[in-house]
Amino acid sequence: MTLRLALLSLGALLLAPAVPSIASQSLSGSYGPLALAVGDDGAVHGVFAERRVGNGTPEAPQFGCLFLLEGHMEGESARVVTWFPGEAERIAGRLDLGAEPSLQLDENHGGCLMASGDMRDAPYDLLLDEQRADWIGAGLVTAERAILHPSPTDAPGRKRPYLVRFDPVAVLARRPGWIHVEYLESADGPVTGWLREAEVALSAATGP
């Protein structure tokens, strides 16, 4: 009888549904100027992009706070590393996605004090605007002009919409040499398309 009860208990444990970790829950999405993709394994990748016109124009703002981010969730928080494409400097920080989401860095990136405020001496408050479980990565355009193709095999020749250097994108899918992206600063609804991977600096993108 004891053996039978033990076997029944073991069977119940094997059949019980696994409780997902907080990292596998829907933490991916838009947190104001920060777009995050959080994988089931806890890997977190993102892009922060906030600009202020100042004495510039909406197309060429005077101030900008731009950087990529990666880390790994441990519970509700992650130690992260941030950087600007093409620069060797890495700035560490802490990302908290609990009840009061925030990001705090060990140092401020260039331009961030004027565009976003101090992220070193006090946490930068984040607010989840939209959950996006379909995001698998994030990046910044590095090409002067990156054509948005309707497919990863699209031939040149027709006029296409395009993104410009340092435009932020979320990654939706990946093919050899190509990434399917969503432009994150569109004021006229979702803008998606395929970019050549060489035209974008990625935090990360995984999956098909």
C-alpha cells in the first residue's frame, strides 16, 4: 500500500503543470522609451531610445538618449549591461520589472541627462505601455538609410519606406542575413518590414 501511494504521488507530480518562472511570463513589451524582449530562459534584451527636439527638429532632434541592453532575469530583476553601437564602453546597471519597474545605471550615457534625466543617482521609472510576447530582440539601425523590404528575398528597384541611422526597432523574426522588425517610433500605426541584418546593431534576436 505504501509503495502504491508513493507511485501515485510521483505520477501526480509528473502530471502537474510546470509553474512558469517570472521570466517566462509576459514581461516583453514597451516600457515608455525602453523596448524589452524577455525570453523563457530569462534572457532580456532591449533598446532605449528617447529624444528631445531642443533647438533641432523632429527629424533631427538636438538631444538623444540611445543605448542597447542585455542581461538575465533573476526573479523580478536583472543585472544588465548597456552600450551604444560602435563604442567599446559598457555601462552596467539594474533592471527591475516588479511592481514599480525601473532602470538604474552605474553611469549616464552621453546625451541622456539632457534627453531623459539622471539614471545614475536615482532609478529611471518605467511604465509598461504594451505587452508584446512576439518581440524576440531589439536593435538600433546603423545604416544611413535602411530599406524596409516586404520579404527577405525582395528584389531592389521599387521605392520602399526606409529607416535611418539610430532608429530603434524590435525584432519579430530572423532569417539568414535578414531580420523582420517593427519600427518603434512610428506615429502612424505599426510599421514593419525586413531589414538586412548588417544594417542593424542588435542586442539579440533568437528564434525562427
